[in-house]
Amino acid sequence: MPFANFKVPEKTLTTKQKEKIVTRTTELFVEIYGERARANTMVLVEEVTDGGWGISGNVLTLAMLGEATEEEAEDGSGAAGDA
């Protein structure tokens, strides 16, 4: 069973952006393994709590990253970049 696990800072993606991750990841596995993979592909989007995320030894917070808004999802942009 194909499985993908995405860990993202909480509140940086909208519901629509998370749905896009699930859909596009599933499509990628189908492209690679064929249609038989669709029914068995599992995609997990986990939100890491504020302050539980860091890069280069620096803890990142929601205040630094910016919270996602529904408007960003509609125009395709996002606080943490395009999904």
C-alpha cells in the first residue's frame, strides 16, 4: 500500500490545501504504480503544534510563518507556500 506522511506546522494550510495534498499525492502514486494503487493509497497530513517545528536549529512559530486563510486557498497562495 503506498503511504505518504506530510508533517506541516499547524494552521499554515487550509482545509482545501490539505485536500489538494491528498489528491495530488494519490495521483502521483497512480501515475507511478498504475490505477491499482488508487484504492490502497493512504496520505496523512499531520499538523505539528506551534513551536514544535524548527529549521537550522531555530524553532519556528505560527507568528513567524503566518496563518493560512481561506482567501489564500482560493487564489492558490498560502502562508507556507503553494501546496
